[in-house]
Amino acid sequence: MFSGIDEVDWASMEHAYGPADDVPELLRGLASDDPAEREAALDGMYGAVHHQGDVYACTLACIPFLFELVVDPGVQDRGGVVELLTSIGGFDLDEDDEAEIDEDEIEGAANYAMAAAAVTAGAGVFFELIADEDPGVRLAAPLALATLHRHPVRVLALLRERLPVEPDEEVRLALVEAAGRVALRHRPLAERVGKWLGLLASRAGSPGLRLAALAQLARCSPDGLPGDVVPVVSGLLREMRSAPEESGGRMEPAGPGTGAPPGGIPAREDDEPEPGPDTTAASASASADSEPVEPIEPVEPVPPVEPVPAVDPEPVASAEAGRGEHVATPTLVGQLRSLYAQENAGRGAPWAADLLRTLHVGLDDRVGDRTALLADQLRSPDRHQRIDAVRMSGGLIRAWRGPYEELVALVGEQLADPEPRLAEAASHVLEELFGLAAPAADALAARLAADPGGWVKTWAGGPPGLGSTVKALARLGDARAVPALAAALEREQVAHDVGFAVGCLGAAARPLAGVLRRRLADVELDENAYDRASPLLAGLTALRAGEATPEVLRVLRGAPEYRGAWLRTAALRALGAFGPAAREAVPELRALVRRPGTASATEAAEALWAASGDADAVLPVLIQGLESDQVHDRRSAAVALGALGPRAAVVAPRLRGLLAHDELWLRVDAAIALWEVSGRTRETVAALLTAWEQNRHVRVRVAECLARMGPVPEGSAAAHVLRSELVSVRRHNAMDGGYGSHDIHEDEKLLALCRQALRGAGKGSTP
């Protein structure tokens, strides 16, 4: 094994962490008899050689040696190596990707293409591995074939032939998933795959297999889903809960009259025949390197060969057992495996959650069906199903708009469950909902009262933070959160997010002003002052607690050098929020505005205007701020000028000139300020609607301005844009693969502003 590995000039190559001269050691580690060494080597491959999916020259050089590993039956944990090869070779550059590649990315794109070509060229070996004695290899091989092999018809034929003889339930699910992957990658085959999946969904003897078929059907051929998909899936979940636990994943034979042979797979005669006899592992492997065929054309016949050998079902080895001995190692791979084991401890079917997530992704914008399915899961007697449903409810609400009152109430009910993971999952979901969490308000308050130990969470190496139940209740504006915030303010180290929670509570948190002021007066103005003072300043700012002006001035005057600019900004914002109540600070603010052209001068000018209303004193400073070479400072000056209104009309030409600036956010701020100082809507609305289409993240800011302008004329371009937003089911800021903690709140705010603008609440009103 590894013939020629020492002849490769590894030292001349690099990976994510420097020279690649350690790669031979990693490759040899993958073949080690020591499970800890194998795991460390795999971790190193993902961490350095294939870091975050990147492909380097050393990654390409590894491919032949990785193939040597996967075909050697003496190597353990080969399934992990198959998955690594699938990841290395499975990156697709579509036409849009290719069009966006710049000069600096050309080498990386070329590496991806070469990796795909190299792994695809050797993908024929995966045909042989589909019937390997190692269940872990059989688990990884189907997806490798579906992702990498250039003859999808042959792959589909093998997947179907393998399914009836595969003894491991998890591997059977992988075969079905691979069929769905083929259909997604080769759309002309979607109808054929969909028909087979439909038969599996209705006739397979295993409820898990039927659920897997429905999940893949939702992904690749959603029109083939049954009209009553929610009760069907709910029935399958009940069947999975009530079925006796299967030993080693063995599938029970189908009952009489199902049309399925022993093993629970629909009889082939009920489906269309596969083209040609090239369906076995041996024949597929033999022809893997033949000339490519079009995926929708029949495969050329080859001489008959022996059928796929079934793995001896006595005893049946599970796919998990086939992955080799798992040991505790300080690697990322080891930690992930440990977390997976903890998460799935006690689950009868740990893969069910993945199937349901796949189904939800396939159901996409069918919010009603997805909500009904999750509501049924949340009523399940199985706590694991409810944990999964809580998390999936968060994902649904985060991405799609809809009526969620019943779902939220059911999530709230989980807060009273004695299983800590369930209650914690529920509180984290409710934390993100802000006003949408209202149906769970009483449940949150009960949880809060029952668990004072969870009011503040401490973390190693970081400041404490409020518990999710406190934040969820505060974000609802519910006064029952006040005692928890008061307790948090009495701790030696104040929670970093207490100020924001105070802001969400608004007037209900007014009793906290005294303790906020007292704690701010006690803050030592050393290098840690910003961390200690900023939560307190944020709370006082939200409460507009002008009586705290002396304490804020102390911080403003004594801000240390370290993070001093941040601390002064927070103090100036507090004084600005206090308005005329901060008149004591006016002399200090006048002194600060005498240094025009700086960020602090602009911030001081904003505070001075709020405290004194002296436009003549602040206008020159803000005009100079518009000329700053820092976009952030120019934006701040534009916003401050807008607050002056007609008193700043003289700057209208300068603001108009910024409407053509390269920075979109500056254009938006300048357009809004232009309307505020001039009262002219035409230029502003045109600029705002252009920005609306260019960047969805500016929409809340744009809608705020449109709502303040007054009635949006019926039939206007603005009315059309606002109505289009209101009828969209997808949240405007929904992202694939990521989200922000305030995404739902921001989107709900956008919807409220759109409605307000359309009903013409008028300038100066609030949503």
C-alpha cells in the first residue's frame, strides 16, 4: 500500500496550516490499527488537507492513496475515507459559479475541477463497495455513487437491486437517499425515481423506509407526494414508536397483501423494468470505465453475471458498528461523534430526525402542511420526537411567514417538561420569536419562576449572559421578566445583554433605572470599563433616564484609552436619548463639537441637538462629517442631519450628491435625510426603491421611511413593492445555511411597516 507516496514532493505543497510534509503521516494514520490514530488522521485530513471543503495541490495528490485505502478490506473505518473522497470530488461549479470567479480564485476553481475529475474517474470502485462486508462502507458507498459516478442509470439500477438484500436499516435509508440525490443531479431521471419512491412510500414494510421514500420524494418530485401527506407521516411516526425495537436494524417482513416480498420492498413487476441487465455490483463495476451514456437512454446489454451477493444476515452487523471502534479523542471528529452519541442516547431510530428534516426541506413553502406535521410531533409521547419538532419549528418560523399561534403554544408547553434538553430547546426557539412568542407567555413566566438558577448563564472565558427564558419574556415586553433582570443587575458581573432586555421591556423596566444608575456610578474606569459599563449605558439609553446624566458624564470624561472610543460613543448615545433632561451635559457637548471631522464630534453634535435644540451649533459639524473619508462617519452625519429636519435644508444639494455613491447604505441614509430636510419625496422614493431591489437587508430602513412619509399612493411603484412583500411567504432575510438571532423580529417589523405605509398612518407615527 502507498506505493510511491515518498516520491511525491509533499514539502513543496501547502495545506490550510502550512507545508504539507505531514500529509504522508496522515494517510498512513488512516490505515492504522489504532482507532485513536485513525480518528486523529481523519481529523487532520478534514482540518488541514480538505479544510472547510477547500482543495489544495496536496489534496489532489492524496486522491490515489485514498482510493487504495477504500479498496483494502484490511483497513478499518473505510466508510469515513469514502465520505472524505465524496466530499473532495463532489463539489460542483455551475455556470453561475464560473461566471463569478475572479482572477484570485482561478487556481482554487481549477483544483475543484481536477478533484472532481480524478475522483469521478475512480468512482467505479464504489460499485464493489455497495456489497462490502463492512456496514460502515456500505453506508457511505451509495451517496458516493450518486454524487460521483458518471452513469446515473447504472447507479439507480444498482441501488434498486441492492435494497431488497441489504440487511441494515440505516444502509437501506442511505440507498433511498442516494436515489433522491441522483434525481436531483440528473433531472431527466426524476420522474423514474419518483415513481419508484412512490411505490416504496406506499408498500415498503418498514415505516422508516416509507418515511425515507416520502422525504426523498418531497425533495426530487414533490408533485408525487400523497395529498394526505401529513396524516400519512404522522401515522408512520406512530408506527415507529409502537413497533418493537429491531435487532441490528433488521427490517421485518411485509404483511400479506402488501405486494412486497420478504424484506418489505415492492415487487419489481409493479414498476417499470430497468433498461438492460447491467444492474449488479459486478457488472456495474466491470463497465464503470466504458464510454459514457446519456442518463435517459437504455444501458447497453452485457453478458449475464452473478447477482449481487446478499450479506449474511446472521448475525446482522449495524452500520454504526461497522464504522470501527469509537474512542474518545480530543479531535473535532471525536467531539462530533461524542455529541452525536449524546444526542441520540435512548433513541430507537436516531435517523428519523434527519428524515423529517429532509421532508420539511422538500415541503418548502407548504407552511400549512409543515405546521400541522410539527404540531402532531409536538403532541407525541416520545420526548425525542418533541425535541426534534421544537428545533424544526424554529427553522420553519425563521424562514417562512405564517400563522403560528398553535405551534408556538405547543412549543411553550415543552417548557414544563422535566427533560432539560426539551425545555432548553423550547426556550431557545421562543427567545428568537419576540412578539410571536405571545401564545407561550404564561408558560415562559411559569418556567422563569420555577428556575431562578437559569436567569443568568455563565460561560468559561466570557461575560455572563441572560438565560433564554428571561430574554424570551423580556422580548415580549412582559413585566414578569423584571425580577430576573433586577437580580441580574445585583450580580458582581452584570450580564452583557441586560441592557438590550431592558430596552425590549420599555416602560415596564422603569423601576430598574435606579439600580442601573447605581451600578454605573460604581464602574471603575480602567481597561475593563467598556465591558462593565456598556450594558448599563444601553439600559439607561433605552429608558431615557435623564436623571443618570451625572453618572454618564463621569464615564464620558474618564473613558480609558483602551476601547475608550466605544465607551464614549455609548455615553453620547445615552445623553442624546435623554434629550432636554441632559441639559447639564451641554457645556461638555459644546466642547466636543469644536473638534469637527471626527466621529466623536458627530456623535456629540447629535447629543447636543437633542439636549439643546441648537441647530446653529451642530450644523457646521455635521456638514463637515458628510465630507469624511470614512463611510460610517458620513452615514452618521447624514442620519443626524435628517433629525434636524428643515433646519438643515441647506445641505440638501450635498445629500442629493450622495445618491450616486458606491456604498448602498450611504445612499439609503442620504436619501432618507434628503426627504427629512427638504420634504421632497420623488428623488428619495426612487433611490429607496432601487436599494430595496438591490439589497433585501435595507428593506426595514426603507419601509420605515415610506411609513413616515404618509399615505403611499395607490397604484404607485412603492405601493406595488410593499404589496408584493406582504404576499411573499418567504421571510425577506431568510438565508440558506445560516441565520441571525433577530431575523424573525426584523421581518415581522418589515411586515408591520409595509401595512402601516399602505394604510397611510402618516409622518411621525410608529408601527
